[in-house]
Amino acid sequence: MGIFNFLTQELAIDLGTANTLIIFKDKLVVDEPSIIARNRTTKEVLAIGSEAQKMHGKTHEDIKTIRPLKDGVIADFEAAEQMISGFIRMISKKNTFGQLRMVICIPSGITAVEKRAVKESAERAGGKEVYMIPEPMAAAIGIGIDVTEPMGNMIIDIGGGTTEIAVIALSGIVSDESIRVAGDDFTNDIIEYMRRQHNLMIGERTAEYIKVEVGAALPELENPPEDYPVNGRDLMTGIPKQIFVSYSEIALALDKSISKIEEAVLKALELTPPELSADIFQTGLYLTGGGALLRGLDRRISSKTKLPVYVAEDPLRAVVRGTAIALKDYKTYKTILSSS
């Protein structure tokens, strides 16, 4: 502490499979896709974030786009380090950094080896002190739940690579279920459905747009979105063509993956101690993460569990908000933050 504390800058990082968000000085300074573009031969980084996303699926043989995280964990160590460094440089154009203290959120089902990979990537990107916080815990803090209370709350955080389901009480995770079925699987389901049902080959970015525009968990909605035009390559003729898809079709395409999430929620409820189950009956379930934005998902989980389900306000940023709060109030949350 003391005089050197002035030289320490604090970053709260939500290092996600699909998007990376960073809060610095109480402001969201980075909200970018977790992707980099590199020269295949020299390994020089050509673009990161949204600039690299624009290149994805459109590169020639000299350029390769890489998503360093898969299923919530680092799959490409070198690319992850380059990506984190690049995002920090985005901030430091306007700020001079002394020592960096980082809090990074991680999936609750992560192994010790995967945890070490996250820590080492952050340290090599400039982090002097690196702490980690489980995603469901960060999400709970981010949506305003007092996690220190002896009251059970269940969080369902549907990210890009993993779905984290956790029951939280007394600053700890009492029971949790982490499955590697989430937003990326929804995207792949849409690609497969378009190929099988419409003989149309589409890319990852197009499938992502479909998910955002007409993604749904139920085949019948009160306020349905309009049919969405999809451009792709006809598998029969090889010629580009356009078709229109409805939200009902996408609900059908996503059904299997959503069923797996429902099963995981039921399993987590089964493992919950009875006193906390009594609390959850009163408090309900909280949906966070990008998957929470899927139309009708709250209603579908509610009808499966017979419990109230609430979608968090701004669910995409709940985790990074909670990470920033834990970093700012280190004394209160030091038992939650892990440094190894």
C-alpha cells in the first residue's frame, strides 16, 4: 500500500469466449469480440477485436483469424496473451499505466491447469497482481445481490463457451453445475439447421446475426420478431442465394442445446441443500450472460422448474460489473478472489 498504491492501476476483465469486456476507473473501456487476426508466417498481429471480427471467414492464406478461448478457457496461449496485451494498449493510448492489478473472471468448473493458463497469460500481458473470480459469483455481485448474506440465490450465466449454474450464499458457491453448452453451440446449431433444412451454407458471423435478430427459445412468442433475410451459398448449385427464416425455425434449431441447459439447471437444483432450496423458492432464478437475451428463454426455464425466472438488467455486462465491484471493494470480497 502507501505511496506505491498511486502507481497501481486496476483493471476488471471479463475474458469471455465470445467477447472481452474491461472496466477501468469505473468506465467500460473495452467491449470487443475475443478474436485476433495474425500473419501466418511472421505471427504479427494485424487486428484485434471488432477489426479482426470483420476479417473472420474472409481471409486469404496469409492471414489467420484466431479465437484464443474455447469453452470458456484458453485454447491458444500465445494468441490469448497477444489479445489481452492489445486490449490493454487500446486503453493505454489515453492512460499511462504503472503496475497493473487485474481481476479476471473464470468459469466455476475450470481446472487448475486452465486457471494457471489464464493467470500466466495475464501476467505476461503486464499484470503484476492477478486475481480470479468465478463467473457466477461476479454475475451475482453485478446484478446487485448481496452475496455475503446467509440467503440462497441461483445464478444461470449463459456465456459464449460455457453455461454456469451456481447456488450462492455466504460469499461462496454452495453447489454448481458448469456445462460447455452455450452461445457458440447455438451458433453452430443454426449453421447446421440452415445446411440441413434449406441446403444453405452460411458462415459463423451470419449465424450470429440470425441468433441476435430472430433467436428464440420458444416456437410461440407474444411479440415475435419479423422474418430475417439470410444470404448464403446454395449447396445444390453453388450459387449465392437469399432465404427468409422465422424465429419459430430458430427455436426448433436450438431446442436440443436449450434442453441440455434445462437438464443442468434441474441437476443443480437437485444438489442444492434443503434450506437453500427454500430460499430459491422465494428468490427465483437469475439469468445473466448473452444467452439470457434469447427470446422466451426465461419463460421456458420457468415452465420447466416451476420457479420464477428473472433476466438481469443488461445481462451482457453483469459479469464485468461484478468483477469491477469486487476489485474496488477488495476487503469485502477478498475471500471470493483467488490468486492461484
